Amino acid sequence: MPLMRIPYTSPLPSPTIIPASASSVEGALVALTNFLTAPTTSAGRTVILSGAGISVASGLADYRGSNGTYTLNKTYRPIYYHEFCANHEARKRYWARSYLGWTNLHRSRPNKAHEAVGRLGELGLLSSVITQNVDSFHPIAHSRLRTLELHGYLRSTVCLSCRTEYNRASFQQDLALLNPAWAVFLAEMLASGALTTENPEERRRKGLKTNPDGDVDVPGVEYGTFRYPACPVCLANPPDGTRVEQDADGAWLPSSTAGILKPAVIMFGESIPNSVKLAVESAVDEAARILVLGSSLATYSAWRLVKRAQEQKKPIGVVNLGGVRGEEQFFANIATSGSGRDGVRCSLPLEEMLPMLVERLSQPITPPSLSSQVFQPAPWR
């Protein structure tokens, strides 16, 4: 059985701010400006690696922040790929929770931090964005700046047999038709404001636990009644040696051996496609430096990219509220009295910092006029 890499769920140590001046907003702006504009021997620009923290201001939860899933919901356990593939009951539970959570994710939009990333790209400072997020906010916010979605995306479902993709919003409508009682329950939750509020405290008071991947846990609900459809392509033309069966309403039956639809995300325990691995590695290799935004690097797939940049002696920058996995080794040789050019680590809200950073970098550099220079005699005697 292959080794399954499990992300860290325990709290990480508090960050060490580098340079020390980056503890203030002004100091962080100066350090990040120096980091992004420092001359390099290569022609590469900066590659961004973003995580759940950049989407918090859009109303989505993160994992390890003060209001994160692992902080507030100690019993949270994500579904694993092998469970989803092998267990009909696990799939019913997943799709029921996703059905409830999709509404809030679908109505959410990119925030000022995503837009600021797009502006940094327009300023010519970025080469690409690698995101761990599955919310599609980056490609929506900056379609002209290349985005590589490391862990896939929730905007589609994909068939495990034929790999056909389907629009997730349309899939939501199919789930509603197959589960009329759940559709009523969802309407009641929306009417109560339990799913539309962006306040995690208020959601918990209404009995809900929400997670960054569009998943909502409602205590006491029987998930076994939930039904989901089969892949239309496999239903019409089953792959050789398989069968796809559905009930009278069109729900997938466990007597089937194909046609299972899953979200087009990389689940825990699932391998990232080689094409994606090669693309993100090339993005790191071609860049002059890497800047991590809103990620604790708790998943190995993200951590290894920063490690790859370090091994190539490229400057590393991190803007994240809270600790980051292995950050002590990433900044071991960076002086706390530095300028930020060789590396920067700060812990400030992205939706506030990045727009200010863009504003600063957008200002033209005006050389001092000759008339403003103070006369100094030549240094001879």
C-alpha cells in the first residue's frame, strides 16, 4: 500500500517575523516591495503559491486560523479518496454535505487580495500563480495571469470511469431533483441565514460546521437518505466489462460498477496528475523567487514546492496569519536586520496588505531634481 501523506492538523509555532521591521504594516510593505523588485541573475519573475487564507475575506473558512476548521471543529475528518471510490455510503455522506455547502461557495466571490494578485501580474511582477484552493477565485479574478490549480477545482464534477467533466452548478440542480426533502431543508437553512452568514460563530450557534472545501456538517442529520446521479456518458454507453444502473428517479445504484461522479478536486490520499506536477514544478523552476500567500504549507504537495525553491537558492517570501510548516529552515540564513530582498516573513491580513502593496508598487519612481540637491564642496583640501 503506498504511503499516504497526511497534512498537519496540530497548531503550528508562531512565526518569526523577517526582517524584524516587517512586524508593522509599513515595515512589511517596504520588505515586500524590496522582495518583489530585487534584481536577480535570472529573467524570471515571482511565482505565487496561495492557500485557504487568501479566501477567508470572501466568506470561506480556512483550516488552521483562529476560526479555521481544525481550530474550531476538532472532530473534522475529510473524506479520503479510497473511501469515496469504494464506499457508496461515504459518497452519499459527501454529496449530502457538499449539496448544503455549495450554495455559500457558489455565491462567494474573489476578494481584494485576489484582485491585488491580478494587479501585481499586470505590473509585470508575477510569472504565474499556483493555488491550493479549489474555489476558482484566482482564475475568476485574473484570467490573463496563468493559474495552476494544484488540488483541482469544485466548479466541476468528473466521472471516475470515463473522466468526463460536468458543471457543478447543474449537478446541484440534479441533486435537488433527486432529494426533494433535502431541497426543502436547504431552503429552510437559507431562510434562517445559517448558510448565508459569513460569521463562523453565528453558523455554529445555528448548529452548522463549515469547511473550506464547500462541505457543511449538520449534526444529527441522516445522510443515508441522500441520492446522487450516475455519469450520463457511462449510463448511455458503459465502459467494456462494466454496468451502470439507476433507480426510477435516476439515482446511481450500488449494483453499478462504473459511472461514479466525484468532485474535480484532489482528495486526501489521491495522487496529483503528472501533468499538474510537471506544470507547477516548471513554474517554480522558471521563477526568480516564490511568495506564499495564506498557506501554512501543511500539505506535502505545497510544502515541497517551497522546498524546491529553497534548494535552488531562490528567495522565499511568506505572508500568512499564524505559523507555517518548516518555516524555520526556510529562513534560517536570512538576517532579521535585512531589507527583505533575500526573504520576507510577515503575519498580516492579505486583503489589507496586498492592495496597499499594489498601490505602492504602482507609483512611479521620481528621481530627485537637481534644484533640490544640497551643494556639497568637493572632498579635497
